[in-house]
Amino acid sequence: MSDSSPLPPVRLHTEAELARDALSTPLLSRAARLARWAGPDTRVDAGGGLVDEQLPAAAEALGLSGDDAAADASEAWRVAVDAGLVEVVDEDEGTVTAGEDLALLTAGSPQDVLAVWLSAVETVLADASVPDLDGLVDEEGEVDLSALDWDPAGEAEFLDGVLGNLYLLTVGEDTPGAPVPLPALAASVIVPSDMGEPTNDVLEQVSDAMMRLDDQFRMLEPVGFVAYQPVDEALMADADEEPAAPVDDTDVSRYGMVRLTPLGLYGMRARLLEAGYAAPAVGDLADKGADALLDGTAQFPPGAAQAETEQWLQRRESLAAARELLAAARGSDAGAPLRRLRCQQALSLVGASAEPALREVLDDAELGGLARVWLSEHGVVDVPAPSETMVYWLTIDTVAAQLAAEGNSEELRALVEGLARQHGGFFDAVWRVDHPATADVLEAMGRLHPDKKVAKEARKAAFKARSQQGG
């Protein structure tokens, strides 16, 4: 991801909802319980970890049992220390006391709770970047680091890249919040974008990445960062073993499915902002002016733009909002057509009480056309007919806005074909329109129209418009 271009806007739950979710995550709730369980007899080692002799008691306090009980208790303790829920009083003696942040979980604001949760997430992410050390312990019980092919910075960068891509997929318009197949997510950071058919070597790298991610997402789920369906254990069985039950080889979910939770979206956005990315959230513009709204939503996907606009309108009286939007939509700069399109879309959400604001701009060269559209759509019967000049100006403005919003889309191609078909002598008249984008729009129509004769007419008209504008 580039840190210079804005990411798609994310729709976040309220901080109160997110804080409640954070408090109910297994890992943070365990960490808080251990922080309250710790007392004068609790001892930690030089790294702040709970000493081995006390892990069984900690696991019992958490109601844990089984082979992983001690490991789970150790992880919860480490989170408690790193998140400020426990403070080491004397490193030599290994004594501890409740940390200052423990009280925030019950008496702090939602922002306070989420700050503690983010600290817990950072601990888990750091742990997730550490490879499995099983099998690397030598005869003396020491870890043989020489046998470990591990690049800490590279591993952290890999996980950050995967989570960044998962964020992009999660905030997309098509299927927001839908689980992402693990193979597709792994391929998104392994397979070069310009590679057609992946080579066997690349496919092997994707398979290795999937196994790493399977372990990492299992670690991230208890802190509430992701919802994860692990890789089917049968896929990792020996090839000569018979499966316990018939399997569907076409079921992609068997290879793992993952999505960011609402908490995970919040956490990823916080990490992206800290790393310098422009990561907007729906609602960021609600307390800003109409100019900021129209410019800010210019490149938003349609659903996000509407959600942002609805929040903006909720804070304003309809008539005043309409006047502010119309004033912000004026201009002859390159971004003005898209601002007017966003203005028109915003006004479609405003009730009939905004009618006086639209009547006030009926004679405005830039706004008169969209005002007539709004009034007609709201059933106003005494709307004066637009002049031919206004009709053509609005046509150029609309196509320019669509070009800025969508590029050479199929919808725009259909619009171009319709304009040329419905208006006889369209190109003979439209090149004279006094609009900054006239020549650019006509050149685009020449590119987009499938009929070679019509496309040639559009290019000739573009040349005339460019000459008229002195270009």
C-alpha cells in the first residue's frame, strides 16, 4: 500500500460498542483477571513473565485446563504486563502490583479501554511474528538459534502486509466484512501483480505462507482482532492416510477463512494512522463544512459517500444544509464537476423543506441545471425550462464528473452512446459550450464511443473546443 493515497473509508462501530467488545475478548479478560489475582506472593522472572511454579495456579484462577493451560496463562500474564494492568515493583525480587491501567477497564472511558486493548494487540502481533521454536531445543535445553532461519523485521513486515491487504478487502464496497479465503490472502502478498500463471516455486511460497498465517491468525483470534476458520486438519495429514470422512476438494473454506472483526478494523485503522497512512473513517467529515464534505467524499465508493453524507446531514437543518452544499459546489477548477455531482447526490437525501435553496440558484449558470433536476424530481410543477446552453453545459459537467469518479467505465460508455444517439447535431453544438472540461469530455467521448464515425465526430469537436479555449 502507498502511504500517500487515501485508503477507502471504513465504517466503524461506536467506541462504546468497541470497548464492550474489547472487554469481552478472551485474552484481555484473562489478562485483567490475572492482574486482579496477583498478590504479594506472585513472582516474575527477569523478563516480567510469571515464574513456571506459579503458572498452574494462574491457569486454575482462569479456569483453564488441558495441555495448553499453562501456555495460555503465560500469554495472558504477558499481555497484562505489556498493557499496564500489572506493574513489576522490584525486578530483583520479582514482585508485582496492580498497574495504573487496570482501573481504566472498569472506570475509564471507551477510549481508555480501547487504548489498553491496542496495547494487548501489539503484544500478540509481536508474538505472532516469532516462529515456532519447537524442535530447536538442544540437549542442554537451550534454543539453537543457529538452526533458525528467521528475519524478525521481515516477518513483521510480512504480517503487516497481510493485515493491510485484509483491511483493504474488508472495507471494499462489494462484500464488506465477508470472510477472505486464506489462499487468496497469502497470494496477495506473494504473487507478483504482473505474473500471469504462478510458477511452482511461487505456489510453494504461497502454501508456506498459508501455514504461517494459519498459526498467526489462531493467535490473533483470542484478542478479538480476527474471526478465523482454521485450515482443515485433514489437509495437513500424510498423503497415505485415509481421511476420516469424505471431503469436498472444491470447498475453499477448508483452506481457511478470515475476516477482520469490528475491533480488528478499529485496530488496523489505528495502526495505519500511526504509520502515516491516510485512513479515513465514515463520520470524519460530519462536523466539517460542506466544502470538506464534497471534496472529501469525491473518491469515496458510493455506499461510503452516502453514509458519510447522511451523518453530515443529520447534524444540520435541511434548508441551511442545502444552501451550504450549493455554495460549496460552485467553481471552475478541475474538481468542481465531481463536487457538483456529490452535491446533487447529497441533495437527493434532503427533504422538500430545502426547496427555497434550489429556487435561489435557478438562474445560476453552474447550479441552475442540477436545481431544475432536484425540483422536478420532487414534483415541483412551475420549474422554468432550461435554455439549450444550460442543457449542454450540464451535460458536459455531468460527463466530466463521471470521468473523474469512475474513469472509462461501462456506465459512462452507455451514457456517451445515449447522448450521441438522442441529440441530433450534438457535436456541432456542444463544442461551443463554455465549460473548462468541454474539450476533455469530447476527447473522452471519442475514445469511448464504439461507432468509428461518431467517435471521429467527437474528436473533431474536441479539436474545435480546444482551439476555442486557446489550447
